[in-house]
Amino acid sequence: MASPTGSDPLLRGAVRHTAGSTALLLLCQVAAAACSLAVPAVTGRALDLMLNQRPGAGGWLTWAAALIAAELALETAAVLLTQLTNARAAGWIRHRALTGLLGTTVDRAAPLPGGDVAARLCVNATDSGTAPAALANAASCVLVPVGALVALALIDPWTAAVFVAGLPLLVLLLRTFSRDSSDAVDRYQQAQGTIAARLAEALDGSQTIAAAGTARREQERILAPLAGMARHGTHLWLVHGRAVARSGVLLPLLTTAVVAVAGSRLAAGQVSVGELLAASRYAALAAGIGGIAAPLGTLVRARSAARRTAELADLPPMSHGEASLPAGGTGRLELRGVRVEGEGAALLTDVTLTIEGGSTVAVVGRSGAGKSTLAAVAGRLADPDAGTVLVDGVDVASLTRSRLREAIAYAFARPVFDDDAGATVLSALAAGAGAGAGAGRDPAPGSGGDPVPAARIHRAARAASADTFIRLLPLGYDTPLAGTPLSGGEYQRLGLARAFAGQGRLIILDDATSSLDTATERQVERALATALRPCTKLIVAHRVSTAARADRVVWLESGRVRRCAPHHLLWRDPDYRAVFLAQPPAPAAGPGDGGDTDPAPAPPPARIPARQAGPAESAALDGPREDR
């Protein structure tokens, strides 16, 4: 996935965010560099005074000791500021990446493996956060050698000329190091992300792996990129080692050459003994330009890591408008010419539906027919590639984020709750009532929400058949959710209760009752019909009983609406029955069978009235059911 803006803007943003601590770090390093550059000159001056038996040497030595002490204190402060800057930058980058991930549509975020996302948010964000401090360190690594080179020129231009003659070789060495290490770091981090993604997949399916006895094979699959990771890591260390070895030969040679020239100038009477001492020290400081390899390597790793983190931060955000829904709306849902594409294939094609407010509609179809895609588009978890979705006549894309989420509630097969230590069952269910709302407490500042009455949460839990087992918990509704052992069906009922607790106009259940037993599911279905406030219910259904109790059924096939009608009418079609039954659909009747020889024309856009089934239709709905 290519990043629209890339790593550099993300790193520039991190530098701006940490401008205060980075500037203070740079100030400490500049001051430490000034002390370091002043020490040789002060020490050389003290030596000349002592050799010439002139007064004042003690004062210069005191100054030298004070400069050395100040340099040590400043370097200690720089280490602390480096850690602070790294932490602040990593936190900001991680926040930007997480904001991009959570702010985009589900279809854009879904292709990213969970383990790889975790690696980007943790390891790569941490590596990216080292960039601001590394820039300051790199500036210091350049400042001291440049200052030392200027001091050499002031002592004697020939000493500086000798050192400058060897700089092209040093520049070439650093350039080669940067180029070779960048590629190795990039490949190393990619392999790291692949291992993390496969490990997360294995942990998610650990029961299946154990039951199938494929643990050894799964272990080999997870660790397969490890060989390449080791190869890239080894190559990185070899590149670093070669750079250190070459600089370890080149820099001492330059230092020796400078001292030799200074010695010859001393013999000629052009420099003093103190200046020779200062020149030898400045040559060593100038040779410290090779130390830039360390912050340069950190910057290479940070930029490579930022490329991966920026792919999350730069995910296109879901746009929102300023519109609101009309008062008194019933949740009338319209899909007009909706088309959704994914990975080069059409997931939904020309879906046009009108679902009247207050009705219960089941969406059925074979696996891959587009049921979950339709559910995601209806509640704007994903945007269609073409077409519009309206609730009570308002385009959902024009609603504000808060009004959209208040109007539409979701329940899923695997609900996720806040696992913070302070989160209770009551607060987790209250999250379904809107952003910032909480049960029995004041809303968060600026949330605009009112406290959710506990009675409403209890009613929602009873409607989801969750109240009974919640009251059996140690503290009932006040039981901390983290660490509470719950079954898959109990988690699903909590997810349903969270959706029921809101005041929305549309409730979408995407396979949200798959882990419930038949009796509990029927209780939930009765609650959907009678116990909840009037609203529209869109249910992705896999059981025939769910479809039978709905007012209408939307039958999807290959991303298209094949038919939209009551269940008892659709049940006459063998292809529809085959959606629920194990046997394949009955073969199409040929001319000799008395069947239609021409395919049935495509149905017009379905219009679903808001009504409950009448007595005659209720009797028809008690037709063939899978669970009888």
C-alpha cells in the first residue's frame, strides 16, 4: 500500500511536535560542543604559560576544569532530553497512525493484517520517534568537527589543509553506508511485520490449530521469514562493521598526518608546544566526524520505519458533513444504485432498495453474496464506490460523525469492548448510547451527551437476554469487564444490548446472533419486534427462522438483489431454499418439465412497507424452518 505523502511529512510533523525539547536538546549539545572546542585552546594556553614560566597558568587550568565539568553536565542533560524527545515523538506518531487507522472506512483498514498493524504501531512508531533527537545529535556530530577544523586553520592553515584532503574519502564512506543500510533496514522491518501478522493469525485460530494438530506446520509458516530477517540483519551489521573499520583506519591516519605537520611546524618555530597540543586534540575532535554514522544509521531506520507508519497515518479519512436528521424520523433507509468494488471484483452491483421505517428486514445469501458489505454500506462503515445511502431522506455522507453514530447502531458476531481496568459491564453497554455518554455519570467535557439512565441499560440487557447472566456476576452490572470469563454467546448478547441501549433510528445486526442457541435467538427476535423503541432493523441472517420472522427478506446473489419479498413467498423458490439447506439448489426445469424456459426478468427496485405481518401471513411464516 503506497502512502500518499510518505515518511518525510510524518517525520517533519514529529519534529514540529517536539520542537521545544528538540531545541533544548540542540542547545545543550551546542553548549557541550563549545566547551569541548574551548578545552584544547585553554589547556594549550596554560601549557605555554607554564613552559615559559609566566604567571596565570593556574587560572587557565581552572577554566579548563570548569569547561570539562560543564561539558559532562551538558552531555548528561542531552541524554535525558534525547529519551524525552524520543518518547514524545513516538507517542505523537503512534497517535497519528492510530487516528488514520480508526478514521478511515472499514474497507480500507480491513486488508491490513492485525499483527502487522501492531508492529507498525509499536515497533515502527518507536523507531520513527528517534528521528528528531537523531537530527539534533547529527547536528552536534557535525558542529564539533567543523569547529575543530576552523580551530586547526587558526592555529596553522597547513594542518587544516591536510585534514581537508582526506574528507572526500570520508564522505564517500558515509554515503555508501547510508545507501546500503537503508535497503537492509527496509527489508528487515518488512519481514518483522510479516512474522507479527502471521503470529496474530495463529493466536486468533489457536483452537483450530490445536484441534487439527498442525502446530508444527504453523510454527514453520510463522517463522519462515525469519531466515530472510536474519540475512538482512546480518547484512546491516556487516555494512555498519565495514563503515566502522574503514573509518577506524582513515581517521587515525588523518589525525597522525595533522600531528606530523604540526610537529614539523613546531620544529620550524611556526607553532608553540601548547599549539601543538591543541592541534593534536583538535585533529582528534575533527576526526569525530565519523561519529555521525551512529545518528545517520538511526535516521535511516527512522525513515524506513516512518514509511510503514505513514501508510496508516495517511489512510484517507472518512469525510463528514454538517447535516442533521429530521425530527421524528422513523429510520427509513434508501440505497440508490449502490456499487462497491474490492480487489478488482464487484462486491455489490446496482443495489437499489427502499426500506420503510420501523420494518424488520433480513438480508440473506450464500457466502460471498455481499451481505456484510451491504450492512457496512447501510450504516456507513464503508462508502460505496457509486450510489448514495439515505436515512430519513438525508445522505448519510452529509451527517456529522456524532449524529451518524447516534442514528445507527451495530452489533457484530465478535463484539469488542473497552478492556480498561475501570470499564464495567454498565459502562460498556452505555457506550452504545452515543459518544461521550456514560451510565449514571456526567458526560465527558465537550461530548454533548447526557448521562444514560441505568434503567435504559437494564431494559436493553433484558431485550438481548443478557440481564440474567449479568446479575449473576460478582458485582452485577458494576463488575469490571476485563478478566471476566464470558462465553462467545454471552459476549454476543452484550454486543446486542449495547446496540439496543442507544436511541438510534436504524439497528444493523451483522451475524450478531450466530453464537446464540435457538431459544435465546428467538427471545432476541421477539424483543426486536416488541420490546425495543420503534426503529428499522436490518439483520444479516443465516438461519431460516430469522428470515421467517422478518417483514421482508432481501435475497442477495453475487452482489445483486435477486428478489425482495416476504419469506413465505421466497420459500417457494428452490434456489432460495438452497441458501439455507445443505443440498444444492434444484436444477432449472427444462421445456419438457413445464418450467419457464426464459430467465426471470430482474425485479424492480424493492419498496418495503413498514408493517407487521398480518394473521394470514403469520401463519404462512410458520412454514418450513431449518431448526424444527
